[in-house]
Amino acid sequence: MRGYSIWALARNALTGHAGWPRAWRSPRPRERYEAVIVGAGGHGLATAYYLARRHGMRNVLVVDKGWIGGGNTGRNTVTIRANYLREESIRFHAEGLRMWREMSGELGFNVMFSERGQIDLIQTWAKLRDVKRRQVLMRLAGVPFEIVSPEAAKARVPILDLDGAKRFPVLAATWHPSAGVARHDAVAWGYARAADALGVDIVQGCEVTAVRREGGRVTGVETAMGFVVAPKVALAVSAHASVLAQTAGVRLPIETVPLQAFVSEPLKPMLDCVVNCPGQVYLSQSDKGELVIGGGADGVPSYVQRGDFATIERVVTSLAELFPVLGRVRMLRQWAGAIDLCYDTSPIVSKAPVDGLYLDVGWGSGGFKAIPAGGAAFAALIANDMPGPEVAPFALDRFATGRPLYETAGASNRD
Amino acid sequence: MRLVPCPDCGPREPGEFVCLGDSGGHPVGEDGLAEALYGRANAKGPVEELWWHKFGCRRWLKLRRNSATNEFVP
Amino acid sequence: MSGYRLLPLVPDDTVEIDFDGMRLSARRGEPLAASLIANGLSTVARSFKYHRPRGIVGFGSWEPNAVVETPDGIELATNVRAFDGLNARAANCWPSARFDAKSFLGTFSALMPAGFYYKTFRGPGGRLWPLFEPMIRKAAGIGRLPDRPAAETPKRNAHCDVLVIGAGAAGLAAARAVASNASRIILLDEGEAPGGRLLDRPDLRIDGVDGREWARLCAKSLAANGVRVLARTTAIGRYDGGLVVALERSPEGRPARLWKIRAKSIVLATGAIERPLVFPDNDRPGAMLLTAALAFAVRHGVAVGREVVAVADNDAAYDDAVALAMAGVAVRHIVDPRVVPDPELVAKARAAGIECHAEFTPTGIVGSPVRGVRLVGGDSRSRTLDCDVVAMSGGTTPLVHLHSHSGGRLRHVGKLRAFVPDGPHDGAWSAGACNGAASLDEVLRDGSAAGREAARAAGCRVDSTAPPRAEGGDARAEPGSEPLAADVAHRKAFVDFAADVTIDDLRLAAREGYESVELLKRYTTTGMAIDQGRMGNLAAIEALAQAKRVAPGLVGTTTYRPPFVPVPFSTIADTNGTLLRPSRATTLTAWHEAAGAVMYEAGAHWRRPGYYPQAGDTMEAAVRRECRAVRQMAGMYDSSPLGKFEVVGPDAATFLDFVYATRLSDLAPGRGRYALQLHEDGRLFDDGIVFRTAMDRYFVTTTTGNADACHQRFEYCRQILRPELRVGVLNVTEQWADIVVCGPRARAVLADTGLSLPERFPFLGLAACSFAGLPVQVARAGFTGELSFEIFLPASAAPQAWRDLLEAGRRHAIAPVGSEANHVLRIEKGFISVGHEADGICGPDDLGLSFAVHADKPDFVGRQALLRDRASPSGRPQLVGLMARDPQFVLPEGSAVLRAQGDRTRGFVTASCWSDALGRSLAMALIEDGRSLTGSDVTLALADGTAGAQVVPPSFYDPKGERQRG
């Protein structure tokens, strides 16, 4: 892997940039691998990278029906944070924040992680009770997080309008300084390039149609390019996990739901942190200047990666209420992803009831932030056939024993 | 989303409904309890769903919809 | 580019406008772009990345460069209308478009190829990005945030049989083919007047009349037949099931109305836009689209320059060039890379005084703004033609966006070098240029056919008259196969003007492995700027296809997403938020407000009194006073928001035994019971008191917040799970008010108002009584642990009853009580509150509510999961009381419970208060295996610091319940 740097740029400028090597190969799948990871999104690619880097497993295939990062990685609104409600989740995501800071250096690829902090606006008493719990747990986990006044929030978010007869006055806010954003595609590309350099095969445009098993063991995957033998198969396909798991006879507590987002035209800098108004609308400004805006998921399960206009109206209404000055700003593009909502709104990073099948699913609207920590933990699970302590709470069997891990921090989480 | 075909009220905006998806049901025994409570078919393609016409006739509808296209199918 | 007016300004129609600090004269209502061109301005913008000087390229919504800031927001100069006092400024430059301080960035463009930022700005260890990021952010962004909020944009819903989008030749033909007398039809178009591209071509005739006149008459007769014709209206998105969202603008160009149209059938006649050619320096001010030059001349009487050279690789461009010449603009040459253009067209052009050069390819532009164009001939000889405008025509891009928005597939047509709809999709038929029709006759026939299909599908009558016939307009916009040029050193060949992406950027991306069209887009940003790639999309796909050595059809397109053109957020937002999510008021809310109560909005959006401060009161003082009244004398509160249901029928008892975990079938009429509903997975869902009013009739109360959800569950159980039961459920939440009178003197208060209770009236009894001549139901129930009566009465009668009770209660020192005091009173009693303790996670046993669960019943919702949970009870959260070691210290709600310092968290404080009645602080908590810790000490982690507390049973005040039963 040749290094990327300003010097390399300058050198290449002299030759009209003819000398840049490919970021990754485009191989055909071989017959047999140590492990097949289905899904070349952030999670699948990070998992492959950590398998190769930390566990010496390089004979690995990452296979995707689309392109690198083309699923929820390339569609999401990139908020990276750790202000969860369960201690297990907070500790997991706190480790994630640490990995995000190291990522550009580790991958030799600028993923533009921008630790700009997050303001959450609290408009209901129930939510205020909720953040009081978070405040204590965040402190115990050593992640700075404080409840601040509406005026303090306004100081960080000048476009916020606290005056006037607001339908839901801002009661308080929280400040989570280590939250941030990153460039979504770059994360997928950075991991892809690094994994490829370690020998991982990444095959795009090749759909996996079924997981094959013999008895209680996985034997490989059927793909559009033929059968691939592998003793270990890992699913990192978010919303499509139910369909693939079903081919191995596994039924998951997952529902596939559209989640929409949209961007404004690019503006000069006017918002320096992430703002979240739980359940209604959240936004940040990309380095390009676009406001990146999202809200809750659509109400009807669907694999269609298109959203409902009523949802857009609802989210934009919340936006205009809190930030009336954005009324004249124009929406440039809207889109939708299909997210994997888990029954208890916590993820599943787990062995499946079939030997050799591993699941990384159920991240809902919050999967992007979990790419490094989730990929590392999933890789360890695959390599050791045993979960590490950080993901042990996220095992699938929590449902069989009636101990779901309810988490109510995601944008699209219900109840 | 498409208009939801309500047999009482005609085609109506989805916002008038609550969609329960393929969840629901009432387990009666211990066998397969976890599957029944938490598992979802979550199929890509035709699914049998329950919809409640909350802001309408309040009827619970059993509808077939293609989750890959959102079309209601007979 | 030295534009001028073909039609002189008339004083009556002249307005003064301000652009970049210059005073300019303009014709009222014309696009700002026309004003700028007419005033001889060529550089009116700066490019996004390199700050290159840019001019007007397109027309209407198809303009990649000329973005201006106006007080109304950021807009295209081609869409902003000139009116008196218009003040516009070129975006993304300082101090002006002509002299931009950041133009030096172009010098470093060699260091800024596609994706350069991924390769640098990291610093050692990748930690220096925070230093670079603010600089990058400042350089990016095209406009500043407008500083004033937007006016409201009303919304309008419409339903129709056939919606025709686009009132050009195809759209008009389609609308005509739908018999309008029996159908509801909407025809909308972005332009001021119907006609589309017919408006630019005086030479075309349809059915024997001038094409423009035909369009006008056609629209007029359609309108006369009841077709709703909307001008200045742009369809911005097509959604599943025939929903089209469209934005109508005022004559001044401002948002006027957002339409949400549900159509049974849709005809998409959105037309096509011209493609520029890709060659070095093709972005210089003065290089523009031929059709745009024509539209400025014909529609607005503005010549884009003194000497025009058309560079074109298709037949239709010859007709356009001739039309431009006929409009009075000096078109000197047509340069065509093709070897043998149609001789007839060449002859026509020559007759119009235009010199034609076949087999010549543009290789560069002289000057900036344009002073000439460099060409190379088929014999490799180069030459330069002087001109101030290069009018480019590289074929067309069919506007297939609306077809694709809701999932329509596309196919590549080699002759057009473009993608067109692959057949109708989800009730939408494409027709005309957006469907690949090339000649005017084809367009009209295609429009008629689509109109008939759409009408038939919508169940409308179909017009059987023949489609309109065209004269002229045979020349096709099918481009010759054109090798894409490369950047030459600093002379960049732009594919995407708006995003500043060159052909070399695309080739670099492909070389580096970004080989899918989506990766290409994301790596180079082509197609992601304000024009969403309309101008350069096809060229980018061709570049990738060339690099991969495959057909463009195999490369495919990126996904087209709404909105079709950018729209202000204010047009999408529902402006009146108070009506959108209305709060709810009981019939007593007005009284509470008049009494000075601090109002909260809680559960299900009800506005309720939090506490009633008296002069100079703090909240604490008010709450203490209200609590004291209840514990020592009497209090009353408005419990009307409580969910209330009538459950009626011969099987009502069986039904409720199934819905509730509590047995209710053995209740005697006139008695109530505290009852629990579980989720099917065993968690507590809701609690409340269920009264039996007759053998076949129950009066059910639920929590306020869950009233709607309970209704849904009742109906679910009734209709789906137990359809055989003969039972009906009626939600009477808003019909019945509920006034609670409580405290030791409660009975006396009621007696003094003349409300006579039955002799024997046990705890949880329900009695029909008479109150001021009104039949009411009184229950001996409440949430305070005192002697308590709930009076259920018709909502309209509540205000008078409330005043009567207050008046009668005066002797007993009665006080109105808000939700804050209620919170304290219920903590003192250890009553759970759904939402605090039952936070959607705990089961009934966890909360100490086993007494209300009758698991011996054969079946009820949640029973199987409850049995499962009972089989393995350890490790579950359990409700306990906490006594802080310092009795004066009120433990903050949300504090974490640890067994000892350094332990993992075992639970949290759910509710906490100061209790005057007990003279100390109290708290409730959910703690893992908490009941086994009774009597022991735990540590609490607070937001700052720690505290100690003892675990106690969760009932502090009158634990035996003698007061409420007494």
C-alpha cells in the first residue's frame, strides 16, 4: 500500500496524476476461503481489516451485491457519539470514539473524523429524565457529557431559535464534546484499501443468494459467481440479514425499515457541532457546506430504499420550528436507506445457532458510529469463535432467555 | 408509501394507519416461545400484515403487501 | 460575450436592479440572467472548487454556474426575476465575480485532483485534520445563510384521474388525448406559458398553425374543458402510488404553493435538456448551451453575443442555430465533429448566412471570456475561429428523474447516447423528449399515445381524434459519437461545471478503482452539486464506460432522487406547528390557567397543572402546601386526561380476563380492581382500575399516556385474537371528566356539596350518584393513599362541579393539587408510575405487583412470557425504596445505583422527592435483585460525586393502606 500524503500529491501532480495505484484490486472470488464476510459496507470491511491485521486471517473474502459502502454506510448521516442509555452500550461506543480518533492514521486515508461535539435539545420531561440517567452513566464511563441550559445550547448553535411561542420549549440541552462526524464513503474506502493491502479479496457486484449448511455447520455461500466454500460465514448486511439468515434456517428479531435523510445546498459555515432533537430532527454541516439532516424512520417495514414524503414533511417541520432561519435554505437531495431495527433496539453481535455463522446486525440508525469498534469486536468473535466481553451483552440468546437489552437512544427506536 | 386499501373507507393515506407488520400473534405454549415473541419473518417480497385504521373506521386489516415494492397485492 | 438587447427597453417596463454592487437596467419580470447578459456581463459566477470565472451556461432550472445570493435566499440567476430593487450578489466569491480573491486556487488545481483530500490533510498519526478542517470548511459552501425567515407557503392537496407533467408538445398532446369532460385532469408546467421548446422555434407548425400559437390555443381549450392548468409549477418529486409533489411559484419567482397531487395515472412529458461538449476550457464565460442562447433571444429579446460559433454534433442543432440567426443573433459558424452532416440541414444553415464546418472538433477556447474557439480538423489541421460566444450542443439528456424517483428502470439508447425510461412504471407513462422521441412528429404521437394509455388506466374516456401533425422539427438531437477530450495541462475539460469535475478527474477515479458509477460519483463528487449532475451526468457515464471499455448501458446511472430542483425548506414544512401537533385541554384547563397554575404538557399532549403557586411561592413551597392539604385536610385534582373505556357485551368479562393479567370476571357489579396489562413478551404495559358496572359492562381506566395504545390493543384483541367474543369497546376518554377529591375531609367535602354517597361504599367501589341534578359515577379510588373519591361526570359539566366542590371545600381548607404534588404523594406510597418505574422494560413481578397478576387464569396476553420470567427470576431489576443516608438530601432522579464504589451499575433512581409528611427525602429505584438487598447500604453515583442510601421496601407512608381504605 503506497502512502498517501501531500508529497505524493505533489509528485503525482507533475505526471498528471498518472501514477496513482489502484486503491484495491477487483479479483474474482476463489473457490475457498477461511472466512466469507457478506457485505462490503463499513462493518464488513472493518471486520475484514481487523481479521487480517489483528488475527492474522488474510484468506478472507468480502462480497457484496453492490459497491463498496453502497448500503447504509454511504447513505447515513454520520453522527458518531457515545451518549447511550445502557452502560454496556456506552462503554462499547466510548471505545469506538477512541478508535475514530486513530482511524485516519491507522488506515493512511483521511476519513475526516471531526470531533466537533453534539448538542441534544431536550423538549420533554420524559427525555429530561432519560438524559439524567445518561449523564451519570457517561461520567462513570469517563466520557464527558453534561446537561446545559437552553442558552448554552444557543451559544453553540446560533441558528437555534429559543424565542417565540414555541410548541415545545427547549427545557434543557446536553453537550457531548467528543461526538463528531466523519466522511462516510472515506471510512468504507479506507478500510477497503487497507484490507485489500493485507490480502483480503473484495468482490463487488456479486450477490450472495444463500448461506449453505450441512447439519448444524455452515459450509459456504452461494453467490452469483458460484459456490464459495468457507467454514466461517459472517453476515454484515444490515437490513438484508433476515433474508440471508433465513436461508440458513435462522429467524432474527429484526425488522427492515426505511430511514430517510436529506441535504441542503452547500452553505458557508454556520453550524459547528451536531444538533439532535431526539425523535424529531438532527443535523450537522458537512465540510462541503451541506446541511445533513435526518429524522425518525418511516413507520412501515419495507426493503424499498425510498421514503415517504410525509416523513420528510414531518422532519422538515421540526427543522423549521427550531431553526426558522433555515426556511429559505433549499433542500438539494433526499434519499433513504433500509435499516435493521432490532426488537430491543440494541445490536446483535453474536454467534448464530448454526456453527460457523456469525451475525452483526440490528444497529438500526446507529451503525455508522460502530464501524471501528463493531468491526474489531466482530473480527474477534469470528477469529476466536467466542465473543469478547465488549459484545457479550449483544448475544442473540438474550431473546431466548427473555433478557432483551432495551436501548432508547437511536433516532429510529420506538417506545 | 402507497394508499392503503381499506374495505370500509376506500384507499387512504398511510398516515391514518398503524402498521404492525408481520409481528403480532399470541403464543399459547412454551415451545418456540422466543421465536414467536421476538422473531420476525421480515421477508423481502409478499408479506401478510396487520394494519389498524386508527384515524378512520378503526378496523384491523389483514393485508398482503410486497415489501420489495410496497405494492398491496390481493 | 458581449450581449445586448434585440428589443430595446421600454421605460414602462424598465426596472433598476443591483448585481455585485453594480446598478443595472432590466426588463421587469425577465430572468436575472437575461439582464446580466443584456448588460454585457459575461463573468457572473465563480466555480465551486477552483474559483474559475464562469458565465451563464443554461436556461431556467438548467444552469450549473450562476448562483446568486438574494435576500430571498440562494437561487439561480436564470430563475430569479428582475423587479425593482432586486439586490443580488454572485455567490462563492469576494469581492465580486469578476475580481475574486480566491481565484489563485485555480493555480493549485494540479494538487487538487479528484479525492485529493482523502490523501492528505492528515498530518503525523492522522491527527492534524482538525487544523485543516476549518480552512476547508471556509473555502467550501457556495452561499451564505439568508438572514431572515421565510414567509409561509400554503399547501394544497389535489386528486385527479390524469396528471400531465410538462406542457410542451408532448404534454399538450397527451392532455388533449384524455377526454376532459369526464375526467379530472391537471396539467402543470414550469414555464410562464405552455409550449416548452415550441416557444423557442418560430419555424415549427402544428396542425397548420404556428407552434407557439398551437400551444396557446391548445392550453386554452383544455382549460375551457375543465383541465386545471398550472403554470410556473415544477414537479419536484414522484413518490410511490402516484403521489406527485409540485411547487408553484408566483410571477415574481417566489414559492407560492406546494401541491400534493394524488393521480390515478401520470404522463411524464418533462422534455430533455441539452448537453455541453467536453473539451479544454469549455467552461470559459461565453461558452454556453445553444438552446439557452436561443431561449434568451426568442423569449427575452436578448442576444448572448455579437458573434456566435455553434459547436454541435447533432442535426437538431442546425435548426436551432438557424432559429437563433433568424432571431437576429449573428451566428457565424457551425462546427460539427461528424464527417457528413445532413446536406439539407447544411444548405439551410448556409442560406441563413452560417458557415458550416464538418469534421472539426473543438480543442480549446481562446481567452476568458471567450474570444475564439480552437479547432482541429479531420486532416489534423488546426484553426481558430473568432467569436464571443461558443454555443455548444452535444445531444440531449432526457429528464427521466420523475420516472426514476419511485423506482422506474431505465435503458440506454445508443443512437441518443442517453438513458430513457424502460416502459411505464407505477402508473406513469413517459412521453416525448424525456422518452427518447427525437422529431417533433414523434413527440406529438408519443404524447397522444401516452395520454390515451394513462386515460384508459385511470378509467377515463379516451379521445379518438388523430394526434396533432407537425410541420418541421424533423431534425433529430442524436449526437455523433464523440471521443471525449482530455485536460491539457492547466486547460481543464469540464464534465460537471457545478461540481468543478473534469474529464481527467473521472479517469483518475476509474484508474484508482472507483469503477462503479456510484463510487465514481462519490469519489469525484460529479453529480452532487447544485444541479445534481443534470448537465454532466451522461458525459461522466461515458467517460467511465470508456475507461472500463464497456458499453455505457452496462455502467448504468446513479439513482435519481427528489427533489427535481432544489426547494426551500419553508415550502415543505407545515408552518402552523400549534395546529399540527395540537395540545389537548380538559374542560378544566382554562380554570387551572386562570388560577395561575404552572402548566405542563405531559402524556398524550394534555396540558395539565404542575402546581398552583401563590404570591411569592417557590415551586417547593407550593408543592409542600398542596401535599399537606391532601394529607391533613382535603385536596382535589383534575384527572380527566386518564384513559377511559366502556367495554360492553355478553363476553365482556371473558374479554377483559384475556386482555388483562388480572382476573376481572369475578368482580361484582359496583366494584373495581387495580389491573395490569402486559406486553406479549411479559413486560408491564399499562395499569389502571377496572370497574364492573353491570354483568355485561365494564368501565376501564388506563394511564393517560397509553390511552391510545390501549385502544389499539383492545381492538386488536377483540378483532384479531378473540374475534369470537361478543364484546364492544368504546373510547370515552374525552367524554368523561374526572375530578378527584381526596384527604381526610374528602367525604365531608362531598357531603357539603350535596353529593350523597351510598351508606356502604367500600374502597374501589363505584356508585351511580346524583350531583347537582346530574347523574355521575363516583369511585372510591385515587392515587394519593388517602381517602379519595373520583367523580366521573360529563366533560361539559366539570367546570361548574369543580367550582362547587372548591366552594364547598373552603370550610375544609381544600386545595387544588397539581401533578408535582401528586408525584410526591405517590412516591410516599410507593405507587408505580408507568413511564417512571414501568419504563417499558420491567415485568409485574419486578415492580412488586404480583398481587395483581392471576397467572392461574388459563390464558391472557403476556402469560407465556410471564411464566418464563418466573422460572428464572434472578438478575432482574426490582423496585425498591431508597432512604438517603443524609435525610435532608434528595437523591437526584437518574442517579446510578452501585453496590459499592467501583462496582458496575446495578440500577437507577426512578423517582425521588422531599416528603413533608415523613420529614425526610425518599426515593424509589430499580435495582438488579434489589429486594434481596433490603436493609443493606448502596452507593449512588450522581452527576457529580456520590451518596449513600439504604434499601427499604418501596412504601414509606401508611404502608398498610389504612388511610385509603378507612
